[in-house]
Amino acid sequence: MRPLVRSSDNPIITTMDLPRGLPDLVDSSSVFNPGAVRWGDRYMLMLRVQTRGRRTHLVMAESKNGREFSVWPEIVRLPGLDRLGEKIYHVYDPRITPLDDEFLVMFAADTETGCKLGTARTTDFRNFELVGLGDHPDIRNGVILPRRFGDRYLRYDRPNRVADAGAPGTGDEIVLSESHDLLEWRPLGPVMRGRPRYWDERIGAGPPPVRTRRGWLLLYHGIATHFGSVSIYQAGVALFDLDDPLQLIGRSRDNVLEPRKMYELVGQVPNVVFPSGMIVDDFDSDGFACEDSLVRVYYGAADTSVCLATGTIGGLLSAVEDR
């Protein structure tokens, strides 16, 4: 059995599900790449919505069953974003980490000096406190670990050090970074690299990692670029040491989800499965994800809609092989 199985309801959110009363979202082109988290008895998504003018907004959606979502009739506001001293064109691809009785949202922000990673915090998903933007010149795919290490926050991120012809900056390695204030981040070193000529030549972290008894389980995206005429975005898994998240224990040889359905093959950007949110139902008394727990993976399909795939922690761990 495959580690992840698509929902028969896919796509679970399209532009048809967006509220009609918001002028900024009228006739939007796409909704995709959501951050995801459990909040009490509700499943929460923070959606990336793109308009016909290629403006980007963040919008919340909630569900009681993790499958049927109601989109909130308001746009997420990050007070102070316009006072940071530089032009910010787009805020997008949020990842949500529950930590210390609050939720930390890490997002990408396109600026004059490249893509940066910003952080905001919230307790109710209506009021957000902006922490700020980091100063790394060009970076994406930042995910904060849901546990502190002493007085440090840790995150996996992806510096954009690779420039493909005619495409935005990208990267072929994931790095572990540390911070004491969620603003200034110091790289500790690379944790994994892309594999040339295979499915994950370019890579980046997906949702925030999950703490299991075997290690930190990270879902990541891989991009196959060697086809020349098209890039293919897929999903895989990696496992890192619990006490030292710099140490890679293993990763999947094959992808665990790839574009096969029409809604993944055709859209704004064809051939894309982009995992950005993952919700685990059950944890044991020590805070480790149970291996038989249901896992819901929310992903962007062809940069056009939001889709859902399900599996178990044990099923994802079974895909990990020695590095």
C-alpha cells in the first residue's frame, strides 16, 4: 500500500469556494499551498490565494472533519508589514507550527533583494503579531520545529543558491538554522541535498516536521528538472535525529506522491504536487506522534487548487530508507 492516498473529494478547495463578498478576491485565479494545523476540535488551513493581477493574499479556512472546509470572509492582516523599510510584493506559502500555547506562522515574502522568510504569531488566527523578516538575501521553505532546544528555536529552510535559466532562484539543499528571537537566524549547516538525475534534484522542506519516537519526520518536496521541457514537483520523506536535527537518519528513495491526476497535471503550473500542511491526529502521553495515527497532508495541485492525501505515521516511516 502506498504511504499516501489521495482523497476522493479532491480538489477539496478551489476558487469556487472563496467568499464572494471580498473585493480583493473577486474572480481569483488560484488557491493553493496551505499551512495547516489542528486548533482544538477544528482543522485550520491558511490558504495562498492569487488574483488575476497576480496579487497574493492569505485567507483562513476551517473544518470539523479535515475534508470539508469553510473559507473565512476576511483576509489575514499582518500589522506592521508595510513599515519594515522595504517594498514587499507578495506574502505567500505559510507554514504553521504550534509551540508554547501559540501558533507560529512562517511565510515567504518577495522583496527587492530576493525572497525572505518572515514570522508572525497568533492564538486565534484573527489577530496576528508580526515578529519581522529575516535578513538572509534569498531563502524559502522555512519550517519551525514544534519544540524548543534550550532557549533556541530551530527551523529547516532552503537557501536559493541555484539559478535555472528563466526561472526564479531555487535550491538543492535543506539547511538547519537556529534563532533566539525568531528574527535573527544562524545557519548550522546543511542536512540533506538534492539527488541529480532523480526525482528530487531540487528540494525544500514541506510542512513543519513531526516528532516521532524514531526521529523528526519531515515531508519535503523534490523537483525533477532533467526532463528539460518541464519540471515535476513531487513529495518525499526524511527522518532526522531527535536530539540533533542536523543528523539525517534516512530518506525515501522514491517519492510518496507525484502528479498523476488531471488536477495535478493541468493548471497554472503543470505537474505540481507541493506539500505544505500536515496534521497528525494522535500523540502519546510523551508528545510523540503515534505510528498508527491518521495523517492528513494538504498540498497545492498545479499551483491552482488545494488537495488532500491521507496515510499514517507508520506508513510514512516505512518509506524511509538508510541514507
